Amino acid sequence: MLTPEIRHLTITGRVQGVFYRASMVAEARHLGATGWVRNRADGSVEALICGPAESVAQLIAWARRGPPDARVESVLVEAASGEFVRFEQWPDA
């Protein structure tokens, strides 16, 4: 079995109040990725994504666009660790 890719994302811009988290959950599940996404108090969105390299790359590409009403300014991608069964929306941090 291949080792999954795991990445921590910090997304800034107009990313809260535009269904970014719910849309990311749907996209991640569609791509077969696991992990979580949540709003941050500073107005950013934070996510940890895990899955096959191609799925993770596709979800990062989606994160750079976001849902239609989002205006993504930047996506910081860092290596991470963790193990998840599904992709879910976590409470705000």
C-alpha cells in the first residue's frame, strides 16, 4: 500500500461566510481524501488533508480557487502527519 500524502493548509482571503468549509468537505469526499477543515479566529480557514498524492494535489488546486463566492488570496501548504477515516468539518478555532 502506498503511503498517503498529508498536508496542512492555511487559506486566506474571503474564505469565511462563503460556504468554503462545506464545499471543501464535499470536494474532499469526492476525491477520496480524509482529514478536516475549520475556520480560524483570524478569518482564515485551516485544513489537514490526507490521501493519495493525486487526490491531495487536486484538493490543493481546488483550495486555491474555493467555492464561487470565495476570493482566495493565498494557500500555505506544509507537510503534516495524522491519520483520518473521513473528511469532516471541525468547530472553529
